[in-house]
Amino acid sequence: EIHRASTTAPVNIAVVKYWGKRDANLNLPTNSSLSVTLAQSDLRTHTTASCSSTYTTDTLTLNSAPQSLSSPRTQACLRELRSLRAALEDSNPSLPKLSPLPLKIVSFNNFPTAAGLASSAAGFAALVRAIADLYALPQSPSSLSLIARQGSGSACRSLLGGFVGWNVGTAPDGSDSKAYEVAPAAHWAELRAIILVASAAKKSVSSTAGMQATVATSPLFRVRAAELVPARMGAMEEAIRRRDFEAFGALTMKESNNFHATCLDTEPPILYLNDTSRAAIRAAEGINKAAGKVVAAYTFDAGPNAVVYYVEGDTERVAGSFKRILANVDGWDGDRGWAVQGQGLEGAI
Ligand code: DP6
């Protein structure tokens, strides 16, 4: 007999960035962060989890290629999910004993893996959600986010929809370092995002390695974690509450630039942006200057791809302008640009 559950988890793109760990084992951050879940886009990981006594060992495949399950992070996720199921079975003896059975996890990404498009976020969120569904766990998305966080920090935010915060927390065991809802997606339904894929290549420095180097070597990072980010969390939540795009957009760009400045301040310097990324920044600056206000807000994670936020009424002057401007940018491969309209994939630009 095979027990099975399938789910999908969306990508989330941070507007206040997570960068830095205070505890690498528990994967606890040095600062809070906040993201927008691209819930209706096709940028998702689809995962099926099954368990059966006919399986010999735990297995994971991603886009049909076998993956190792031996990393301490993946092991932590599986261990915690199994122990929640075991507790459920102990308290309800009529339930089938699934917790000791080997797991088979089959995942598909429909976007470039590890290219700075938050693939680990959707990946671990889908893994945790699929196994939690397989095990019929009653835990809330916020408490499951504690488990996903141990797989990949940003994954904790992909268990919730809409505008999601991740509280830095103070407990040494990490029990308060979890995701919370800032606002549901419907609160600001006019918000849109386009994703400009400047490169689908794997990123040069992994987030984990990069942020550890930053914490160890960047003086700018200390100011960022201690002063800038705590103030920005409050300002960003307020901008979202008021649906104030100018405040939201200005802060999103400032945050992204401070994060990448911190990367440059790391020894050896980490350079995630490329010429195409910089062309996207200049394009946004031009669009905002022409509009006389902030209508386009770019942000970059640990890679060269731009995510540009705007509101529906500005679709033509933002998304339309980007398509025209980037068509003339050297090195830009139009086939790799993805436009996400209305948080649903529109197609290549
Ligand atoms: C720049 O969540 O990939 O995207 O916890 O080491 O797996 P690990 O890091 P990860 O880092 C994401 C960093 C970021 C900013 C963000 O998503 O907040």
C-alpha cells in the first residue's frame, strides 16, 4: 500500500531581505524579513510525498534527477515531521503507522533552479507541506514554517500567502523565529510583479556561504542588521497596510541596494548583479523619473534576476517600458525574460 499527498508551493520575493545567520545549525537569522508571495504565478515547486513499506529507503528527486537527502537541514525537516506524525499515532492508535515508513519525495520546479529565483524557498516549503499533508498533521502554516526554516530560511515565508513576515525571534531554540501574515494577497490585489531573467545560470556564491562570509567580514552588515532592517520592517508593514506604493517601492529599492552593497562590502566581495541587472536598475530609474514618482520598484535576491513590482494601473508604463528598453540592452536574451502579470505568468518578453 502506498500513501500519497501532492502540493505546490510558490516562490516568495523578499522586499526586506534575510541575509545573515545567528545560528547556522538551527538556521536562525540575524534580522527579520518580509516578502511577497507570488501565489498565482507559475513559479512554483510541485511536490508529491509518498510512503510505503515497499520502499527501501528515503528518496528525493528534483526534475527527475536523484538528490541527496543527507544534508543536516533536510534531515532536520524529515525528523521533525516524522516525530509530529509519531506523536499523532501515539495519541490515536487507529491511525496507520506511517512515521516509520520510508518516504519518496518527487519534486518539479518550473523555473531555473538556484539562479536566485528563490528555488530553495519554494522547494523546502513544498517538501514540508507535502509531508505534513501525507501525515495529516494539524499544525498551522506558521508552526510548520518553523520546520521549513530549518531547510532553508526563506522557505518559512512560502508556507503562507500574501505579504509575509519572518520574525527574527529571540529564543535560543528558535521557537519564535517563524513566519506570520502581514496581510493577505487580497489586501493589495492591484500589486503586480514582472521577473526579468538576466541569467538562468546557477548562482556563483550560495546564499548560505555568502551570508556567512558577510557576517564575518562586513562592517556595513552590522549597521544593516542592528539599525536599518529593524526600522525598515515597521515602515514596510505600514506601507503595505496603507497600500502606499511610493513608500513600498522606494523602500524596496533601498533595501535591495543596501543588501547588495553589503555583499560588495564582504571579503572577498560577492557580486550578484551583472550588466543586465544594472540595465534594469537604470530602466526603472528612467521610468520613475518620467512618471515623476515611484511607479516601478526593482529588487534582486542572491542573483542577477530583477523582480519589478508595480500596480495594475501602471502596467503599460512599467511592464511595457521594460519590454521596449530591455529589447535594446546588449546581452539581454529576450527568450529568458519572464513577465509575471497579475501574479500569473504572462510569457517571455
Ligand atoms: C537574498 O533562504 O536561500 O533571497 O537559509 O541559507 O537556505 P538559507 O538561505 P536562503 O537565503 C535567501 C536570501 C535572499 C533574501 C531573502 O529571501 O530574504
